[in-house]
Amino acid sequence: MKPAPFAYAQAETLDEAFGLLAEYGDDAKILAGGQSLMATLNMRLSEPELLIDINRIDGLAGISDNVDALRIGAMTRHVDVETSEAVATHTPLIAQAMDHVAHPAIRNRGTFGGSIAFADPAAELPACAVALGVTMHIAGSAGERDVAAADFFKGLYETAIGPDEILTAVSVPKIAPGWKSGFMELARRHGDYAIIGLAAHVEIDGGTFGAAHLVFFNAGDRPIGAPQTAALLNGEVWSEELADRLAAALKDELDPPDDLNADGPMRKHLAGVLVKRTLSPLAGA
Amino acid sequence: MDKHVDINLTVNGEAVTRRVEARTSLVDFLRYDVGLTGSHVGCEHGVCGACTIRVDGRIVRGCLMVAAQADGADVWTIEGVSETGEIRDLQDAFVERNALQCGFCTPGMLLTLAELMARKPDASRTEIREFISGNYCRCTGYQAIVDAVEMARNKGASA
């Protein structure tokens, strides 16, 4: 379908974008990569009065090394994250996930910040953000503020970004010695939204697990952590028996929804499959 | 606010100046305003890949950009890359291997594969399949398309 008519403004600066957001309120939408927004407009799921294009604002794209973290500008295209040596070296979870974020033509245009700000519960990057404990940098006419990933995702497509604010960058902590990351999703077609997926970030010392973050996507209305299940890993070495205990614990801890691809019980089962397939290679098993 | 936008861009190397509705997608602009109908419109929500075009050196979904965003951009379509001969080996291999039947997906498939061959000339068959995972073909079953890529690059290597 074709979108309903809208006006289009190209913001040259963040202040200009904030001004338009203040003026138009809910009738305006921020256009970043547009790879989700344009689809919803074309399907007329959304009919804004105005699109505020932020693609030409200087300083919103690029990856910089800030000693303990990589700062990834919100307008950094997925392809530039995918091919970044710094990302591959310091944030392997993000590097592993990128290949699953849609398809090459979409990764060429879609943005790192856009995917996080859109907060699709089936998307890869929000789950990675929670698993890694990233910091969101949000700006508005009132100034800048930081929000922890754990406090950022509020519900279905809902985030801590205020109505007159824009996500400008994300700081991703560099992987610490003794930690490993694993990423896996189950999808009908490579690059499509996952039926369910897992971003895992675990401490492991000579085969013995320590602290662990297991965050699932498309398992609820936002990235869904499984801290009780993750805690079972502490002090354990990998075994089939451990895999079975983790899978059983996930059935209690997760409450995934039904949709046309899978019902809740099937998703719970697949969560156990993902944990097994993701963690066993990390343990060298 | 005005729901029209003035744009200047180059399409297949030629300067184009138009006034467009802000909501006009880049692929509709190319088809209806510029008259280049080689880029196809399938799903209009970024799933099928039929509208794949090249903007500033990278393939994009023509249905997920508005023409207004292409102001100042360098846009190439299947017509342009056919005329320059850039993808001739690949096109010949598509014919040779029967890598198309109805042809609807072919322009998008060719532009996608041209980018793969530039970025990763030694891609494995699995990697080729992953790279075209965003381009639906309902005729060939993809096997012949992957064959064609291998054939084209072997020819390129021996030339």
C-alpha cells in the first residue's frame, strides 16, 4: 500500500528536530533509517502529519572507543556496525547479532539507534542491549540524560525516550576478561524476525560458569531476562543434566505469548533449545 | 507544512530535478516520475526485495525510502548497471543457468548479488544464500541463482 500524505522536514541540527517535535507532538515521527517506520506507514498502521528526517544531522553516526566502552552513534548504519573491527573485538555479542538483523539491503539503511528506539520485542539489538547492560544517551530540549538498558524498555514499542527527545548514542561496555557472549535465534527465513532468540553474556573460568545474563527476544512485550535460570549456572560446569535443569527452569520463568508462528509452550521449549545450543559451545562442550 | 519536496539527484549518472509528493517512495518515483520500470514493486514493506536499488553505492529497499530522502544522492537502477556493462557476466550466467523464470525478482536479485560479489568475491554457497535471503524468488528455488553466481565469478576470474 501507499502511505497517507505527510509533510517532510529535513532537520539540520538536533535543536531543529526538538523544535519540530515540540510543535507537532504526536503528529510527528522521527525518520532515522526508516526500515520499520516506512513499512508501518506503507501499511497505514500509522499516519503522522510530519516526518522529521534526522539523517543529515552531523555527529549522530560513527563508532568511537571510550576506553571502557564503545560509543555507537544512533544513526550508525547496521552495516557499519556489522563490519566494524572495534565491535568485533570489544562487543562480540553485537557482532554476532548483526548478521541476523534483517537483510543486507535493510542493514545498509537501518540504524543501530533506530532499532533500539523502535523497541520491537522481536528485534535482536534491544535484547543485546539488556544482556550487555548498555547505557542509552538521550537528548531533548531540556538537555541530555543517560538511561540504563534495564530501565529503558517499558513495554511493547515503549521506551524511556520522552515525546520531545531523541536517542543520540549508545555506550556498549567492552567485554571483560573471563566473559563470553553467545547469540542465536530461530527464524523461518534467515534475517526474518525470530520466533524466539537469545542473547547470552556469561562469565566462564576454565569451564565453570559464574555470573550470567540470558535475555530472550520475541518472548514477551520487551526483551525478557531470565535471571533465575541464569543464576543456576553459577559454579556449574556444562553437562546435559545442567541443560535439562536450565530448560525446566525456563518453563517456569518465561511466559511467552502465542502468535501465528508459535504458541507459548512451543516458545518455552525453544528457549531451552536455544540455551543449550548457545551455552554448550561457550563452555567448550 | 507543504507535502511536496523539491529534489535534485543523479539517476544512472544523469541529473534529475523534480518536485515530488513527500510520501512518494523512491521506487515509485523512479518508476512513475523518471520512467524507469526495471525496479519492481512487490510487498511495499521491505520483505520481498523486488524494489532493490543502489543509493550512494549501497543497495537499499526502494520502498522503504521516500524520494525526498534521495535529494543529492547517486541512484543506480537495473537499467543503469545493465547499460554500463557492470553486471554483464552475472546477467549472462543468469540466462545460461536458467536463474530466472518470470523475472519479477531478477532486477533486485542482480543488484543484490552485484553487491555481494563486490564485498565478498569468495562467498560460499551458504553465504550467497544468506545474502539473498532478503530477495524472494518464487520460481527458481534459488539453486540456479547460486549456480549463476559461481559461474559468473569463475568467468570473471578466468577473463
